[in-house]
Amino acid sequence: MTDTSAPSGAPGGLDPASIVRSRAYLSALVLAALLGIPVSAVAYGFLGLVAAIQKYLFDKLPSHLFGEATPAWWPIPLLMLSGLLVALTIRHLPGTAGHSPALGFQTGSGPARGKDLPGIALAALATLGLGAVLGPEAPLIAIGGGLAALTVRLAKKDAPPMAVTIMASAGSFAAVSTLLGSPLLGAFLIMEAAGIAGATLSLVALPGLLASGIGALVFVGLDAWTGLGTFSLALTTVPPGAQPTIASLLWAVPVGILGALLGWAVRWIGLSIRPLVHRNRVPATVALGLLIGLCATAYQLITGRGAEQVLLSGQTALPSLVADAATYPVGVLLLLGALKALAYGLSLSAFRGGPVFPAMFIGAVLGIAVSGLPGMELAAAIGTGIGAMCCAMLRLPLTSVLLATLLMGTDGLTVVPEVVVAVVVSFVVSAVLRAPGARRDPGPGADPEVTP
């Protein structure tokens, strides 16, 4: 029986046992381990550069210019500059700087070409470093997979497509090895998104997991050497878990519905604006940067809290949000969630990055907002909010459950039932809803763009 899940170019009638015992596959495992070292080092350097740019532009530079009080309008010129740089990169460099995040989390369209990697890296740096609301996971996956595939093709020009696919997957695994807090979680995200199953699963997973483990060691070693951090998502304060109750399970249903509706609204914004961006790439992306900056400015002026909570991916703001959950009035949480979701949708339409971290942050805001309901503990509320929102945006139910539960460590095990209910409800409601423009033709004369 032919393995229909195999990547393009894979031979029919795969026998995983014989392939794993072959010398070629053992050589592939060694190559995956070796590739994991430089690829993870590049990923670490990329994340370190993003963090340095953010710290300089949002902390050091305004303190030098304005003293202790950063004006509320400061994010506006940064986001407009981000829009200009991203638009020019997409228009003038080879490729499209990666796929549009408005189309969802995609990993199965083949590795990035070597000539496209500079555009992917530059657009991601301009997006992430200057404050747009997207995460680093998608660019890292593209860069890691592209570098690994390029290495294989340079080493052996006639390398079979299956070998290139396996090594590209290993490179992607290594690049996100510790970003989500666990090498296993990053690998699971890639495999579920790519739809890898059947005989192909074991063949691709082994080199990928090996490269991911090597990458995690490299991240730890570079952290010890540089002191920059591991850049892993982790909560500094974890709300205590509580055993599921009938009330908490029942509340997970409306949380799942709210997460699906909010995710639909975010995707509607991104997909509706995307055709306009294609027709007027540079001015439209700069204008979107202006709108995102205005969202952050409005939040700071209204609440007196930092504009960075609305901007950026939410990876660094999430731990403090959870730790200080009791200090946020419901009104502030609703405003934060609404403005973050709006900025998220605007960023999806034109910028380049991943959808995971903003979805987790908005889900946590949703969870904290409903945590005061009778019978709803904070841990279960946060878990259900994150799971529901991630499922609505990623359409990956198993990964969404893991993202919501593993984030809270051992206490996350107690909230698994509520998270599962919220994720299932969100998945079903999201399947019923349909955001417009998912495959809309941008029209003649528009910028070409990959549509996985």
C-alpha cells in the first residue's frame, strides 16, 4: 500500500524498518545531528538580535531622548518604519519574505530556497524588532529548513527530494528547539501543521527530534556563554492548579466559543485587508503600521500601562501578565484584549512572522478576564483561554492543548480536562465559521505571494 502522506518525491511502498536500518538513513541521522549545531546557533543569534533591537528601540533610545517618561506616541514612527522596511523587502528581494501569516500556520509547502532566506530574515527582523504583533516561530522554521536544505543541495546537487525534505524538517526542528519551552512541543507543532503521518512520520521525526535535542543543548550552551537567555517561553509565576469541577468544565464551553469568535474576528481583519495590501504594498503597509502604533498609544493613554503590552509578540509580556493577573481590572483586560486582537489582525495582513505567541497572549487575557466567574479557578481559566484562542488561529487542536498545559508545568496537568473541552469547542465553532478572503485573488498587477 502506498503511503499517501509521504512528501513529494518519496518512493511508494515505504518500509520504515528497512529504511531505518539502511546506511543512508544512519548517515542522515548523523547529518541531522551535525546540522542541528549551526542551525540552532543561527536561530539563537536571530532571537538575540531581535531582543537587542527591541530593547534598544523601546527602552534605551527613548530614555536617552526623553528621560524616564517615554511619550505615548513613540511606537507610531517605529511601526511605520517597520511597515516601510517589510514592504520594500517583500517587493524588491527574491521571494515574498515567507508566506503570509494571514493564511494560517503553514509548514508543508517545501523548504525555502536559499536565495529567499535574506528576505525572510530581514522582513522578520523588521516585523519583530520594531513592534508588530507577530511571533518568531514561522521565520525560524523557514530559516532553519531553508539552511538545512541549502546545505544538502550544496553537498550533493542530485540529492533525492525525500532526503532534502527530511533534512529540511530537521533544520526546522533545530531552529525552534526551545522557543516554545520544550523541544518536543516545537517538533509536535511542525509535524501536526505539516500533516506528517503514516510511514513518513517515523522517518522524518527521528532526524528532526535528534536535531531538536542537539539544538536545545546549543541554546543552553550559548546562554551560559553569552548570558543573553535561552529565549524559551516560560511563566515566572504559575497559578496553582485545582481539580476539575462540573462548573469549570461547563465554563470551558463558552470560553471555547469566545476564543473561536475572537479568532474569527482576527482572521477576518487580516484576510479582508490583505488584498488591499497587495494592490498598494508600500503605502498600505506603512498605514497599517500607523494603525498598530495608534492602538498601542491609545492603550497607554487610557490605562497608564506600557504600550508594549499591545505591541510585540507577547512572549516577554505573558509571564508578567499572569504573575500580576490580580491587578488587572476587567475593563482593562477587555481593552487590552480588543486592541491586541486588532493589532494582531492588522499585522497578519501585511507583516511577516508567526501566529502562535500573540494567540497565546490574547488567550491568557481572555482567561484572566473570566477567572472571576463562579467555580472558575485562574489556572483553568488561563489554560482554556490559551487553548481556545490557539486552536482558533492555528487549527491544530493537539498542539493547542499542549501549548496551554505544558506552559504551566506540572500544575497544567490538572487543567487538561477543561483545556480539552475548550479546544474541542473552539475547533468545531471555527470549522463552522468562515473568514472571508482566504483564497481571494488580489487582482492583476498585485505583488506575487506564496499561497500555500
